Amino acid sequence: MDLFAGVGVTDYARGVTWVERLLGRAPAFHAHDTECVFEVAEHRYLYVALEPEHAGHAMVTVFLEDLDGFLASAASRGLEPARTETYENGVRKAIFRDEDGNEIGFGGGPA
């Protein structure tokens, strides 16, 4: 199974740069001039596309084995979550938002 989750943005260059900073890597490939694709895990992708009419509506969550390591890495690139949550079962979620308001969350097991 492959998964492609999309993030529409109003400014393509700004959106791509932000996701590069968030994930700590360049896109895996460019589909065309206004869409690029980041591989977040084998057969699982996050794509950024210039789609102003859809900008700010993305809600994506990636569950990680090492949430704390990811958060430290993102902080080293100057990004902090807009909000964090801890659920009753101890599962944690850190929510990042780009300038359009798109939400990209990262979850992990109890600390």
C-alpha cells in the first residue's frame, strides 16, 4: 500500500522550504513545477502543491518511533510545535503549522 497525503499552499517556494526544514530533507522528487513529493517512510509520501484554493486545510499526522528525537531535530532547524497534546493512554502529538495554517502533526508513544 502506498499513501500520498497532500498539502496545498499559496506560495510554493515558501511551502517547500518549510517542509524541508520540518522534515530535515529535500523532496524525493518533483512531480512538476508546482508539486514536489517528500518520502516520510517506505511507500508513504507527503506532497506539497501550489493550490491556493486548498491552502490551510491539510491535517496530516505521522506516527514516529522516536518522537522526542524528531522534536529535538526539528528544534535544531528552528521549528517548534504550535501545540502539543497527550492523550489518556499516554500517546503524544506535536502539531506544527505552516504559514497557510496547514497542520502537520507527529505522534509517538508514551514518554
